[in-house]
Amino acid sequence: MKNLVRCALAIGAGIAAVGAAPAQQASTAPAPAEIVRLDPALDALIAPGTAVEKIATGFKFVEGPMWRQGRLWFSDVGGEEIRAVTPDGKVELLVAHAGGYPNPKPGKTLGPNAMVTDKDGTILYAQQGGRNLSRLDTGLNIKPFLSTYNGKRINSPNDLVFAPDGALWFTDPPFGPMNMDPSPPLEQPFAAVYRYARGKLTPMVTDLKLPNGLAFSADGKTFYVNSYGPEMFTRAYDVGKDGALSNPRVLFSYDHGMGHGGPDGLKTDMAGNVWSTGPGGIRIISPQGKALGLIRLPEVAANLAFGEDGHVLYITGSTSIYRLRTVVAGVMPLYRR
């Protein structure tokens, strides 16, 4: 596990937060970004001439976007906060000190990460510093939810999603411990992709060193997970009964020559395509593994989420929130408000 932490330190260095200016409303004028058409099929997903808007900026390192109650909720992993932003750029602080790690040093990414609405309307979210999954009740009070597997501490939950069958899936790389000083020893023998159903936690994927973003196809028959490193790729699986995974295959591979960043968050659309962050931007990948387009931003894109009517893609860059209109509808969360 020491080698795993060294690997995470080397690869994860690029996610260090930058900038410390307070959050502020930004212009909705198009950001210096571009949508690159790699295949004519992209026109059925994003209309030619579509602009990318920057709607808010000034954060430390934004992640975990989730559409809820007419706004985009998101985490500032470097700022220890959960915030929400309206489509016209009005930002509100919802939860301070949300990472579960006391007094993190400046520059450390130990705050909250991915969020998802549960069936009862409360919110489950990853505490990267706290190394557990917690729940926000209707009053936005933090309640513990899950922190161990087989009696031992999990690593550091990162991304999470409810499968169409209602099971909760999440990735557990060691990004939290690697940002602590000193770094605590890891208790699990793997950095797993877990499935939680009927009160039971089960590791479903255990051969990835840094599992990151994850998503299901609209019909629930295909599961996707990103490997942040050392090898960077998006992997696909067939999904069977009780979440059983089979037929693992690499859908798309990345290399550092493609640009800054790595395979982090990903989402799917109703046509079966995968929208994945990666080196150089967000790639729109067909179910057959062909890159149809690339969304380039002036900063590294960490994650993304479909919102509003399902035809608006929100992107968390390093310090900013971006938005663009899509022709195709994205797969929306199983439970939402």
C-alpha cells in the first residue's frame, strides 16, 4: 500500500487547489473555451456553434456537481465548503467545514467531494478528509453514514452514484490520506469500487489503483469507471443480477500528451455515450469507444453533471463552474429533487 500512496502522490499532484480568492458571481459571457468536433456524429449531441459559459469563479478546487432544487450544488474540496449556484451565477454557501478533517493546511484538498440525493430526499456525500460517506439531512446537518469495510477504515470515498436498481456505488482511492500530514496508513488492501445494498457493503472492483469517476448507462446494463492512474483509461463492464460485473474492457485510453488533467468524473447520456473528463478536457465517447468531440476549458475539468431539463451540462473546472446546452439529454440521477 506504500507504493499505492506514492503513485497517488505523483499522479494526484495535479489536482492541488490553486487560487484563494473568495467565490464571486461571474459574467455569463462565453469563456475562452472551445468545443472540438472530432466526428460528424457530435452534431447530434451538441449543436454547432454552441458556446461554453463560465457562470461562477474564484473557488479553490471545485468538484462533486449535483443538480438539486433548481441549482447546481457543488463541493469546494480545497475550501471545505458545499455551495450552490443558480443558472445565472448567484452563489450561496450551504455547508462550511464539510470535509470532516479538522484544520487542514492551506493547499490541501481534504474537503467534501461527490454528492447524490438519496431516496428520502437527504444527501449522501463523500468526505475526502473525513474518509467516510456522510449524510446531509433536510436541515443540512452532517450525520455519519459509512466509514468501514470488514471493520477497517475505508480509504477516501471520491465519487458515488445510485444504480438503476437502487444500490449505491462509490469509488475509494487514497486521495484523502495522501493529502494529510503525516499520511496515515491505509487499512484496506485495495482501492475498491464498492456497492452498498440492503445494508451490505461489497467491493466490486479491486484491481484499480486510483478508481475515480463512475456511472451507469441509462438502461443500467453497462457500468463505467475511470482509472486516474498510473494507466489512464475508462473501463466498461456488463452488469448482471445484484450488480455482478463481467466482460471488463477498456472503452477509451488516455495519455499525458493529451494535456493537463486525468480521467476524473464521468457521466452518460440517453443515447449511450460517455462524457468523461481527462487530459486536455472532456471527451464525448461513443458506446463503441470512439471520441466524437472534445470540450476544452482554460483550466482542468474535474467533474460534470447534467442539470435543468437534462439538456444542460455543468462542468466543475479547477476554480470555476461552466455550462453548455446539449441536444442530447443526459442521464439524470435516480433520485433527485
